Amino acid sequence: MRCLVTGGAGFIGSQLVERLLEDGANVTAIDNFDPFYPQADKLANLAPAMQFSAFHLVEADICDAAALSKLSGPYDCIVHLAARAGVRPSIEDPVGYERVNVGGTQNLLEFARARGVGQFVFASSSSVYGVNPRVPWREDDHVLLPISPYASTKVSGELMGHVYSHLYGMRFLALRFFTVYGPRQRPDLAIHKFARLMLEGKPVPYFGDGNMRRDFTFIADIVAGIRAAMDYRGSLYEVINLGNTHPVSLSEMVRGLEEALGVSAVLDRRPEQPGDVPQTWADVSKARELLGFEPRTEFREGLRQFAEWLAGMSAAENKAGAVRRHSARPQLGRSSRNK
């Protein structure tokens, strides 16, 4: 299989890339190394993939159609993960999110059409359901009530995919991810952000009364779902939830982190934030039926694996900092001492 993965250096993308390489695929990853978080983190994500001769990294922006046209190909499947991420930042920059998440997706669909790519897997989001009170959320519930610009861009991506599937016979699968966590998680996301603050003894921003619930889904389960979607050969267009089906409250999440990290949290209580939905909860019946998907990682086990990864990252950062401090010290050579 010849695969093109956008956002291939990110949290989800890098781990999908590794899985594909281990499966024997030829993988091209695109990433523009957006400064939303440090480039060094993304390069560390890619270190295992760099060991494979079948891996190719292209630094490019999905908004640059000319850059996309230079990709050599051919490709059997595109997995489109690249996007401006985050609900709250999208409220501050709705135009920027529209440009990347909608315009960039349009470019990728045009690229796929022109190159005859038959399989397109799109990373959508549980945020498209918005404040829909009917839970668990099912894909056949067409009452989508998004409440952030980020969510609206994901709805747009799903609909554009339907257009291309209908007009050009391209198989398009929109996977609605539910709050992905685990090793390599972006530093702005709650579990990673809270963990860092807790380990430093700093207050964590605690929004609302602690009853807000999220259907946290472990990264390995998400990667398994994406991989199955790449092999799906049924209908030409599907929207599919990938979640864990067991929502966890904010207060439960903090307690789980305390247990995994062996520290206590200091809470900085704040009001609920605009754009935050009260709960997310996936019905994954369709994913089971079409993809054989089954979430296997219990939340506390996922936190344990995340904490183990974070400890390794912190040790590496401390070592790198020590090396930089040592190299910055004035060095006295033999000739200097003899003067």
C-alpha cells in the first residue's frame, strides 16, 4: 500500500505512520511544522519512522496547492489528519481555521481527484455533535449543533467529502474522533497540560464544577480504527464514530492523573468556557459493524502508559538541558591555562 498521511508528524499521525510502516506500507508524510507546539516534539515523534527506508517526509502546507501538486505519488490512500486544532483557539481565529481546515481539505480532495486516489480517510471530530442532548451520539442523528468554529470546519469537511464521493466515485470515510489521549499527546490538550502543571506543583485550570465529561479514547485504539478504515471496501461514503463509549468526568480525570503521576493536583477553579460542550459520548456500534473496531484500553491503563511516556520525555528534556548548560560554560583550553 502506498499511503499519504497529512499531519504525519503529529500526535496521531506519527503513530499511524509507524503502524503503516510496520505493516509494510510505503508512507509519505506531509507536515508544515506549524508552531502551535514545538517542532522538536514533532521531530521526536518521527524518530522511529525515520529508521524505515519506505518512509518519506515532505515539509509542505496543505493550503499550498502548488506544493501538493509536486508530490510524486501515486497513492492508494490518503489519510487527512492535518488541521488547525482546538476548540478555544478557533474562537479567537475563526478565519484562520476556515482557511486551513476547509481550504486545505478542499485542496487535498482536488489532489485526490486529479491523481485518481480511490480511498480518502478524513479526521473529523466529536465536536460536530455540539450540544446535542441525545446520548450516546450516533452517526445517523442528523441534528448536529456545533458551537465552535473548529467544529463547523469539521462538518464542512465531512460534507465536501460527500460531494467528491458522489461526483467522482471516491471512497470517503469521515472518522469522528472522541478526545484522543496517550503518549505523544499535544501539550495543549487537557491531560498533557494538567500533568505537566501537576508535576511542577502549579495550579491546573479547572473549568466548571468538574462534571463535564469526555469520552477519552486511547491513541492505540484510534490508530487501529484508522487502519481498519483504510482497508474498508464497502460503501463509498460513511461517517463513523471512533470512541471509547465510557465518558469520564473532569473530576475523575484529575483523580486518575493524581494516581498515575503520584502527585496531588492544586485546582484553579474557573467558570465554564465558551465552545466547551458539557459531555461527549460515542456510540461505536457502526464502527464495530463496518470496521471491526473495539476500544480495548481502559482509561486508567491509558493514563499509566501516558505517565510512563511523559516521565521518559521529562528525563530526556532534563538531560538535553544539562548538556546545553554545560556547553554554554566557558572552556579553558591548555594554552589558556599556560598563559
